[in-house]
Amino acid sequence: MADGSDSGRASRLEELAKRARSLRAQLDRRVRGEVQGVESYLDRADLSGVAAASLELIDAADPLRAGHGDAPAAACEKTMRSGMETAPISAPEPRTSSSDVLPQPGGAGRQKRMNLTLEAVELAPSFAASMAKRIQLLLRCIIPRLESGTVTQEVVVAPCEKGRPGSSLSMLHCGHSSLHLVNTTLAEQPVLQLLASHGTDCPQTPDAESFVPVASGEIPWLLWEEAMRRGPVRVSLLAAAGPHERPAVVGCVLVTVRNAEIGGDALLDTSPIHLKVWLENFRFSQSLPTALEAVYIVAKLGRDQEIVAHLAKEGQYVEGGELVAPIALSAVAEEPCWRVDVDRQILVSGPVPEKLFLQVWRGQELLGLAGLPVPVLTKKDMAGLSIPGRPCVEVTSENLTVAATAATGTGDTFGVIRVKVCAEMVSSRQLPSPAVDTVAPEKDLLVRSLQQELVPTDPENIHPQYPHGPHVDPPPPVSACVELTAPLSNREVATWFGHLFRQTVSSALKISPGRIHIASIDGLMLMFEIRSGRSDEATPSEAAEDFARQISSESALAHSELAPFLALPRFAAKVPPQEFGSSVPLQSRISLPGEHSASCSRPLACTAYGPVPQAPDGLEEMLSAVRERLFEVVLASGVEPDRAFSVLDRDGDGIVAMGDVVALLHHLGLPLTQEVLSLPVQAGFSEADFRRHFLCWLQSNQPQQLPLAPAYPSWEDLFMPHQAAGERCLLLPDFLLFAMLDREGTGQLKPGIWHAFASRCLGLGKDAAFATYSFCDQHDLGAVSYRDFRRYIARVHDLRVQRMPEAAMQLDAICQDARAVLELAELPTVAVQTVQEPGRLAAVSDALGRRGCTLDSKATPSGLEELLSDLRLPSHIAGSLLRWQESISVALSSYGLQAEPPPLTYRMLLGILRASRGLVQTHLDALCGACMLSGIEMKLVLDFALRRPTQALSAEELAGALMAAGVDLKAVDPKDVLLALDPHGCKQIFAPDLIKLHENFLGKFEGLLSKMAGCIGDRQLSPDQLFPDGRLASFVSTRQASCR
């Protein structure tokens, strides 16, 4: 009988175990990192152990358990209940009302917050006694959190002080889901864990790695919603039992949950923080066999952003056997790297990207790689960003070791780059205005009232914030403008330049930097404002006048770091002092509000607040001002001084009355002040005084004779040839010109060939030839590639079209005719030609034979024209083609670059055309590269065209099919595609030709990329370090995975 009951009990436990596992799978209870102890116990336990651990979970809902009261009860559970009856938990009263915990109306997109409070912790007496020997006891709460569609965990640890009652902690759980959707959007239930230290050597910090879980409990969603509606709930803690033990209840935690909608003040005010990189210098061994002029550094700041930094030629020095070359280049990332709540100093997200990659190149050769992890912003960094006017904060400064590639052969280390990483708040923040109390506290108001009644005029009793007395408002701000030497962007003014301007000007004027506020910038004019400040500093008007004096004279401001940015006068070559009382130059660099536009000759001391008191001889100064206005009129009219005086001297007595001068100026419409109009009529000056004053005024206003800058030719003069022959030469397509110049077929033009072509064929001067070569060879490779040559020709064509818009049709027509002539020759192949010349070469030979010529006959314009006419090709291009081929050969031979050119035969001409056709096929590299990155099958994409009788399709159909297959055609020029695949201008593309060219491209570059992927894997590098395009990096990663 006992055996039957035992077997029945075993079968029932086995069935319960299966149901427990099924329930676990339905609830998706994945135990994560912090509960690995419980997970390992469940994995090691047998069926009986698993069933015993799940009895409480399925006890209430299991029909097989109904009516059976023989479940074993743990002694610890009885002890726990008795302990709780004798010593109830002293939990605080709930601090929530029904309105706080009830769900508020709102959609799923409204943002809510849930406050979880662990009110108290109570342990069973026996369990508490066993925990008394522990060094430290913690209570950990793991809250699932939904962020941007992914589930993460929010872990909060609270010290528990060996399980004593009253330990509590409030936590905030924030998500973009309504309350009634929480149990469906969040994947897991909150978990409570009681942690205990396992040794005396455990550190006294709440570090989860130093503790082991001794008890745990879950808050089901039913209890969660009950807590939201009714108040605190008790969550049981189950002890971590052994393999054959049932987990017992060893304590409980009182939990309160509150819900409320987040208001506007509680949301995080995130600001984008951009990454700023400063490359300081590059240090490497002197024995490195490389030219510094060709070395440059590429820094990858984002997915689609790169910067190129060249080594400076000046300032290089040797230190410790190493050569140090300065770089001195800074760049700011386009996309934000961090997002920070600056006011609360909370880092919301970042850094993105997590690592910066630097590449060291020499021409087209990769020399070394380096990587720098972008640090996380600390509290100190965010505190620095919160300072008003702070341009940026230095985050880290590193000496990056550049790992050498296999091509350099210099070992594992190539050099060291000094890099500084800064965090910059690009968004222009409005600077706070000076603190001027408009509504003072009651105490200050009482003090000012007593001062006004008792001692209103005593300077010692005046409030320090109001230097003009307690009853006078602070002075208004004064606006001013200053001219810059170069235009600046609003971003520069809002960051580094604004900081430099405020600090330098405030130091020169001896005022606080916060009083200077930059209002706006318009071209070269910078408008700023000087506001009121403390009583021991100058007033806004006094500070503006001081700034005007310093800006127009040699002062400390003229020798500061700000001086190069301001259009200051050159004090090294001063003009003679003015004789007639003007205290500053007539054309000042600063203006104040209220000045008339025509009052540039008025002394700057006449401000918007009224004129400064005149000198004792005020009449003489007004007379001088009238004479200066008269001299300006005489100079502008171009009349000789003697003739001007005779016109003014109406009565011929040799004296010009001042009344006549004022009447003339008033008649001309010049603005005159009331004081000038009321001058004495009898005042005047003689002819000698007029001539002397005019010469002195003319000398004092002579423009400064600055040394003439060297006259560099403009870009258009450099690019465009100066002779008509040069323009006709550049009408030829780039592929024909390059094939004529590259007679050896190396794919590169040496500097000598370029200079001979530019001088003899294009008619460029020596300086222009060097400038155009530098434009093509920007990385000092020592040769010009076909891609750079195309870029130069395209720039010349753009300049020609800008001058003559009708030239665009002419260029397209010539290019199309030249492309059709290339069909005389076949595509260049590696195989050696046989004696029987097949294909098109045989057709050309037959056509020449009918004319009584052979392939080795000398090519003449008439013979080539007849050949092209027989083969139904454009014949009008024959004369230009042979004439320019002969001119280029003579130019190269005159510079000693090749021997005397032999007579041009038809076979040699076909060789040039064959090389030109091979260059045209390279125009498809952009299209084939885009198709390779997308991983499409060209035959499947063009299957609709292959089923046609003609097997042809239009350019629009090709673009639509490729874009539908996911090919990115942003970098593909449709003209290049038609030039390579539509030689006769029929607007039709033969599909088999495109498929064949695409297969050749894949065979050429897939092997190279696969080999590169294998080399990257051997050196443990990432494709992101080499390829800025994320698609190409992903493509190489796929090849790298296939190599493994």
C-alpha cells in the first residue's frame, strides 16, 4: 500500500513538474545575471526538486491539488508566521490617495512614471539569526524597463543593515506606455533579491558582484496592479534552497507603487553635445623611409564623416631621436555624440560613436591604424558644460600608438599621435543678463526707503547695485559694432570666438565678462551690447567710449589674441596727426547708436547721450569742422583749390566768409548742426589760409601706401588656357587626351609630361602649369592618375560653360562623336594578338585594303576621314584627332621625354583608340561597385530585358530596376553609363554587355576584397577602421566571415 501511494505520488509530482515547466515557458521567465545562483540550482535539480520549487506557484490554480491537504509545510514558514504575529511590521502609513494611484486617462503614447517604494523588510527570527553573522546585507530590486522598443533592466541596490525593519528606498520607473498597458509591454516581472556578503574580505560598498543571493521574490502583475489601486502589498521572500529542499518563506517586503503623469518640469531637457577632436602632432622615428609631404591622417568622426589632416611643413623638430611634425587641426562631428541634461547634469545617451579611428596614409598606401575609445562624460565634464559662455570641455588627452600595417615593414608600432577629445555644446545658449533687481526683497526695499528719507544724497549710503542713487534706474545698455577681418559663422561666434571676444574685451575695459553680450553678426560687422554692472566698474557708455579709444589707437587690445580678428588700423605706419581737432581718424572702425550715416568725420566722443563738453575754443573747432566738410566737397568735385577759392570769393576781396560756405553746404543738402548754422557771418579765411589748410587736410587723409600683395592668377586664369589652340585642344574628350599622353599605358602622367602638355599644347605659363599640376596631384603622389585628370578637365568645362552656356551642347556633341570613333578598336585584352587579326581589326584592315592602304601605312587626315566614312562613323573628327596627336608628340619630344616620334600609322592610331576605350570602361566602376555592395544578381535584375528580341533597355529602365533591387545610385553619373554602354547615342543599353562588364568587375575586385578581409582577420582589425562607407565595411565583414 505504501508502495502504491509512493508511486502515485511520484507520478503526480512528475506531472506537476511538466506543468511547471510549461508555465515557466509561457511566462518567459528568464533569470538574468544577478540570479545565476537560482538558475544553476534549477538546472541541477531533478524532477522532484523542480516540482517542490513550483508548488506555491501552481497551488491555487492546480485542480489535481484540490482537496489534498498532505502538502509538506516547512518549519521555517511556521516560525515566520509566529514571528510576524508577535512582532508585526511597523510599516509607515500609505502616503497615497485614490486619485494618485488610479490610472489617468491617456493614450499609449503618453509618458507616465511609477514610483516604487520599498517601505520595510522583515525576516523570520531563525533566518535573521543566521544572517547576523554576515558582514553586509543588501536588498536589490530589478525593474524591467522599456526603452525604444527594447527591454532593458534597471537595477537599484538598497542597504538593508542586517535585515532590520524600516529600510526603504524609492525608485523611479519611466516609460512611454500607459498604465493599463504596462503588463503587456514589459516582458518580465520585477524581482526582489536579498543579497548577503560571503566573507570578511568583502568590500564595504554596495557592489552586486561581491554578494550572493540568499533569498528572492517576485512581484506579479496582479499584485502590482493591486498596489496601484489599494496601497502597500507584502511580497514574500523565498530562501535559496538546496537540490532536495523546498524553498521556504523567510521574510517579506512591504512595497508601495504610485503612478503619476510626468509634467513638463520633470522631463529631461536634453541638449546635443558634439565631439571635437584636436590633432596636435605626429611623432615617429627618423629612420622611417617616407616623405613627410605625402603623409596625411584621416580621422573617422562618424558613419559618413571623415576629416583629412596634413602634416605641417613648418615647426618640425627632433626630440629624443624621433621626428615631431605638428598637425594643429581641429574638427567637430556633424552628429551629436552625447545627449545631456545640462541643468541636472544627467547623461542621457552616448557616446556615439563609441570609438574613433585614425588612419595614416602616404598617397594611396595605408601606413598605420589607431583607435581611441570615446569616454563617457563625467559629472565634472557636465558641470563645465553648464557654465555660460564655456565653448567646450576637454574630456581626454591621449598619445595614440599607431599600429603599422604589413606594407610598411617597420614593426608593430609606426608612430604616436597626440590627440585631444573635447565635448562642445554647439547650440548657442542665451547668456543671462546681468543681475539687476527690479523687485527687491522687503528688507532691501525698507533700507532704500530709509535712505531716501534720511540721507538721499550721501554717497556712502547708496545701494551698491544702483550707483546713481536709490531713486535712479540703472543705465540702459549701449549697443556698438566692430568690423572683422574675415566673416565668421554664427556657430563660431556662439562658441570659441564669442568666449575669446568677451574675455579679451572685458579684460581691456576692466569690466565683468557677463556684461558683454554679442547680439548678431552681419557679414564683417559684429554687433554687441555692453550692459550695466557693479558700481565699481565703468558704466555702459563709459565702457563703450573706452573701447572706441582702444580700437582706434595703439593699446593693449591691439596686441591681444583678438587683434588678428578685428580690422584695426596699422599703427606701424601712422598717418600725420590731424590739424583741425579731430581726436580720432575720420573713418572709425566703431559706431554707436544715434550717429548719422554721414557723420563719419565727427569725433567719436559725440555719442548717443549727447556731445562731450567742447574745448575752451569751441568756435575754432566748429570752424575747422565746416572747413573739413568744404574740403571734402572740393576733393569730390575734382576742382583745383585755386579755382574753388575764386568761385567762393564772390566779391573778390580775397576773403571767403564763413556764411557763404555754410550757405553752399546747406544748398548741397549736407546735414549741418544748429551750432554750425548759427556761426558768425563775419568769420572767414584768406586764400593763403585756404590753400594751407587744404594741403594739410589732404596729407592727413592720404590713404596708407601698403605694400602691394603678389598678384596671383585667379582659378579661372589657371585652369583656362590663354590661347585659342589650347581651348580647341581641351575640346577633345578626357579619355582621348589621356591616352595620347600616356603612350606607355601606365595609367599615370609624370610631372614632366604634364608640364610639357600644359606649356606647349595649352599655352599655360610656368606658374599656371605648376598650379594646375598641384590641383591634380593633391596628395603629392608624383604622378597624375586618370581620375584626377578627369577632375581637371571637368573643372575646365564647367568654367567654359559658365562663360558660354551654349558650349555645353558643343562639348556633348564632340564627346559623343569621339566615343563612336572608339568602336574602330576592340577592348584591350591581356592575351597577345594572333597573326590573323580578328574582329574589328580585320574589318578595319579590309576597309583600308579597298583604299590601297594597310595597317602600317601612314595615317593621313584624308585617309582617316575616308575610313570613318566607309565604316559609317563620324568623319569630321579625323583632322582634329591626327592634328592634336601630332602636336602632343612634338611637345613631349621637345622636352626630351621621348625620342623623335615616328610617323603615325593606322596600327598605332588603333592602339590609342583601344587604350581610350579601356579608359571609358572604367567610367562604369561606380555603377558596378554599387551593385557589388548591394549583392544583387545582375542577370536576375535584367531578366526582363534579356527576354526581349533586342535585349536592350533604356537608361531609365536600368535605373528603375536597380533601385527596385536596393542599389544605391547616388554616386553614379548617368552620362558615364551611357558613354560606356551607348557608343552611338541611341539611348539604348545592350543588357548582355552590361552583364559581362559586371562579371569582369566582380572577378577583379572580389578576389582583392576577400584577400583584404583575410589579412584584416589575421591582424585582428575591424573593417570599420579601414572603410568609411558602412556598406563596404559590411561587405568586407561578410567576406571575412566566409574566409573563416
